[in-house]
Amino acid sequence: MQDDVQPDEWARELEEVLLRVGHRFGRADLRRRMRAYVHGLLGPVGRKNGWQLAEYVGHSSPAGLQHLLNRARWDADEIRDDVQAYVAERLGEDDGVLVIDETGFLKKGDTSAGVQRQYSGTAGRTENCQVAVFAAYASSRGRTLVDRELYLPKSWTSDRERCREAKVPDGRGFATKTELARVLVARALSSPLPISWVTADALYGQDWHFRHMVEEAGLGYVVAVPKSQQVKSLAGCWRIDQLVGDAPDEAWERLSCGEGAKGPRVYDWAAAQLPAIPFFDGGEPSHRRWVMARRSIARPDEIAYYLAYAPTGTAVSQLVKVAGSRWSIESCFQSAKNECGLDQYEVRRYVGWYRHITLAMLAHAFLAATTAHARTARGAGETDRPSPRSAWQKSAGSWQLAAPRPAITNGAAPTRR
């Protein structure tokens, strides 16, 4: 990640970062250990565990670094706040996107805080692991991780003795991943990070409370939802896959949602505005809700579905760009694990986990800031043909759903959107 940066520039920037956070450590020896630990996370160490990091930074044993993570007095949340301020300065842009997702950390044994057999997206299967929810910040200048919360299953929060042994605070109870995500969004909103958009995968996108929180904050969102997602309006309730299945061919346009490892990520996209709801939106709403779909060009049967909320007048290409930024957090996970040892810790206690992860986030933010470059989404031209008679009607350059076809009847009573 740092290949394009000159060594002197790299060293100066790192020194600035370490000075920025140094005052959070009340003693000189802790500051030296913190600096050594971050240098080790950034260094060419095969596996960034205690002994190898200690050897790299010239310590005779890992005891000092282990003390930094487990017993020393300092607050990882203060470092997180410093990371967010640093990212705001180096990568911040007015149209910045906050990306929410979780990742897994494979573990052996049952003593690490939050560990149990659970699904890990990293492994693609159920494994013995820890799972954490993260927030990343993405702009055209770069992307990096900016917040984290460890998920504690009920098997942990219902066993207070086990929690105390792992140094989990007594006040930490059970919270779902979507509840943790709302905590991350709330903290980001109170940080210096300039944010206009939020994006997340279907686990979070299908949660009405998550979407409503973002709407109440005045931000836009583009969130993935399952194909069974109910789309509700004053006219009725419909499954999103059936609404999209009713779209005419002319509603689909080929657009890039951003640059990938092999060039632009191009898909066919369909997007339509939903009717405004005067009770919620007022007479002249500042934002409008959308349904969206992304279809694979090579495998047209593979369709992903989205709900969106955006300022009135937002172009479809902008919504597509925001949807594509969701992949940036996957890139952050990969680079933070490969280059900053995000997943190579040996700590088992709750406090130690937060400290290691936060210092790894600091290291990754430093790399992102020193190698940031602009990324733009490029789209193909839209084919303009007359639309057939359909629920999908084109008006003022965008597709809108005015009166969808008869609602699905499954015996379920309508619920809140």
C-alpha cells in the first residue's frame, strides 16, 4: 500500500501520526511501547504476534508490548477519536460515505472475549471465531477503517462470570449486530468526519430502525436488502424482487459502480423513485426513496436488490456510485489484515482486543492517508427509448413507481416501512 510513497515522506507522516496520539499515554515508557507496537504492525513481520513484533522492534521479550495491550492505563476510544479526526483531515470530502460491515477472526479455544461457533463471512462458514462490526470511511481520496465494536453473543452476555474473567465491563449487555451498527453511525455523526451517505449489506439494510436512524440524521443511504424485502407505500405492499421483475427492458442501464482490481465494476442497474408519503415526507420532501437492482452482465439471473434514500434530484449514477462504495470496506479488511496485523493478535481479554484493533486501525489509516488517490465511477451511456405502459414510468429523466401492480397477498398484515 505504501509502494508509491517516498521513505522520507512516509517517515515524516508516521511521526506526525504518533505525535498526534502520544499525549493519550500518560507515561513515557507507554508512549515508547505504543510507538514500537505501531512500527511493528507496519513492518515486514511474517506474523504480527507478540514474539515476532518484539523481535522486530528490538525487545528481548514480548512482555512490554503485552503490558501495553492488557494492563497499562490508556483509553482505546480516545485513540479511535484521534483516528477519526486524522481521517477527516486526510481523506475527508463533503460526499464521504460511511460503510458498515462485519468481519470474523478465527480463534481456538473458548476464552477469547465473544468467541463461539458462529458464522464468519471471512471463512464463508460456521467456525469458532470472534465477530466484530466495523465502520469504514470512503471518499475519492481513499478509504480506511474508523470504528469497531466486538459482537458478544448471548452465550457470553448471559454468563457474567465468564464475562468478568475476560474483563468484559459489567455494563456491556447483549446487542445485535444491527444495534452495534447504529452505535457506530451515531458516533460517526458526532465525529469530524464529513459524511453524506451510509451504505451497508442486507443484514443492516433490511433493518427499518437502521434506515430510519439515517433518514432522521438527514443523510442519504443505499443499502442492500434481501429479495423478499417488502416495499411499502400508501398504495400497498410488494416484494422488491417482483417490483424489479416488472421493470421494462428500458429501465436497465449499464453503469460502473467503481474501480475494482480488474478495472471498472460494470453491471446493469435499474432504479425507480417511490411515491412520496406526505405523512412522513411533507408536501415538498427534501429527500426521496428509491428501489434499485444490480444485475450481472455475464449471469443475468444474479440480481442484488437495494433500498435508497437520497436528496431530491440525485442522479442514478450517484446512487450506483454509493452502492459500489460498499466494497471499499472489504478492501479495508483485506489490507488491514495483510499489512497491519488486524487479525494477528494473541490477546484474549475484551480490553486487549479493543486496544490491538484500534492501533491496527491507526496504522491502516496512516497507510491510507499516505497513498490516497482519487477514484471516479465511469458509466456507459443510457439508451433512451419510449417506455411501455407499466408501473415503471419515466419522468424528468428518472424512473418512478407511481402505481405498482396488485399487491402480493400472503395474509400478513401491513407493517411499518
